[in-house]
Amino acid sequence: MPDQGLLAQQRRALILEAVRRDGAVRVSDLSVAFGVSDMTIRRDLDALARSGAVEKVHGGAVTAGTAQELGFEVKSALESAAKATIAQATAALVEPGTVVALSGGSTTHAVATQLLNVPDLTILTNSLPIERLVRGATDTAQRPPVVLLTGGSATPSEALVGPITDQAIASLHVDLLILGTHGVTENEGLTSPNLAEAQANRMFISRARRVAVAADHTKWGVTGLSTFADLDQIGWFVTDDGMPPQARAVLAERVGKLIITTPGAVPETVGRKPGPLLRGPRPPE
């Protein structure tokens, strides 16, 4: 184990060595290895990223020039405890008898696991793992119907994207859209490294009455290639208690309601203004 008394410059040199050796590093692993906080490691990665030595990704960093969206299985193993609490709080926003759309991603997949017992729910998604989850639910009497928006190519997150997917989304009427995100910042909003997936998310937003974002604290400060939503479009932003104070302040000011989750505790809601109603009510059936 490295000496915990290392200077920041020495620690960053060792981090850079690990990135170049392994191709990628995780914040949680580095925090344990160096005996420092996650925030200290993130500051180290920020400094290395500013120098062009590495590129930040969800939960860590990769060799400069290789930043891209991680695969679904890899992302599912990151921040799993935080995602579980976020999923529970996000699912609590869903009302029975409504139409819910979920974008691709490991956090939205965790939310989907919490929706299987919500009565009279219709789930729309372009996520192959979410479709498999719902279709494979053992209690078929309680299993909500799921509509898979197909016809596109799969991203590393196993989300189907492309012009045909966009066309299918354009015909929908969604009560609540639950989005994941690759990254989020104050100025750039929600971003994705995949242009086609960003466009699919924009289409989902255009058809939704309200939007909820489910994202753990490691997404803050990460910027992908393309913005697909501004913070002001978000009705609820559900995250975990690792979100930095400065980020909490920004989110509380910009989104409808900020929900902070902590394992074993009641979620904290910051901000009491209603989430923006992006579209009117659905037409009668």
C-alpha cells in the first residue's frame, strides 16, 4: 500500500502510473489504496485531467484520448450501494396506472427493479437490459407491460439508438421520464459521450410531461460529448449523500426538487418548487 503521507504531487504521479499501466482507475479503489477520501482522489483526477494526462469518466479516469462510455456490466458494478438507495427513492415518484419511460443505463436499470410491483404501470424503454428484466419477472400477474423501442444500434450501455428509435419515441405520450446520465455540470447540464444516445434522450424529453434524473455523485463534474438536457428541465434530481455541497447548492437552485438519499435513512428533499410540466396531460384513452 502506498504511503498515506504522500504529498499530492507524489500521489498524482502514482495515480498517473496506474492509469497508464491498467488503462483505467476507479475513485473508490484509489481512495482505499492511498488512505484518503474520495473527494481528495477526485481533486487529484481533476488536476490530472486539466493537464491532459487523463480523462475523467464515470467513477474514475482513463488514459487520455480513450474516454468513452463504459459497458453496462462494468457500470453496474460501480457505486452499487448508492444506486440502490437512489433507485428506491426514484421509484417512489412513480404513480400507479401511469406510463413511465426509462433511458438506458445501470442506474435506470436499478430503478426498473423497484417498479415491478407498481400496479397498472406501462414501461417504455430503449434499454435491452431493462426489457429483459421486466420480461423475465417471475410473477407474471404483477409484471407491468414493457414496450421496447427497437430498430436502432446498441450503445455500450445496451441502449438502442438511431433514427428509427427516435421516430418511435416521437409517437409516445409519457407521464414520467426517468433518465440516467453520463455526466452533469452546472453549465453543460446532462451530457452523453454518444451522439445518438443523446438524441434519443432529447426525444424522450420532448414526449414527457415530467422528468426525473437518477444519478450518483460521481456523475457531477463529468462532461460528455453532447448535452441532452438543461438542469432547468428536470423536475426531480435523485442522488446520494456523496454529492458535494457546492453541487447540491447548484442543483437545489436549478432543478424542481433535489432528493438526497442515504442508506437506512429517509431521503432528504431540498427545494419545494414543483417540477416543470413539460407537456400537458395525456389524451384520453
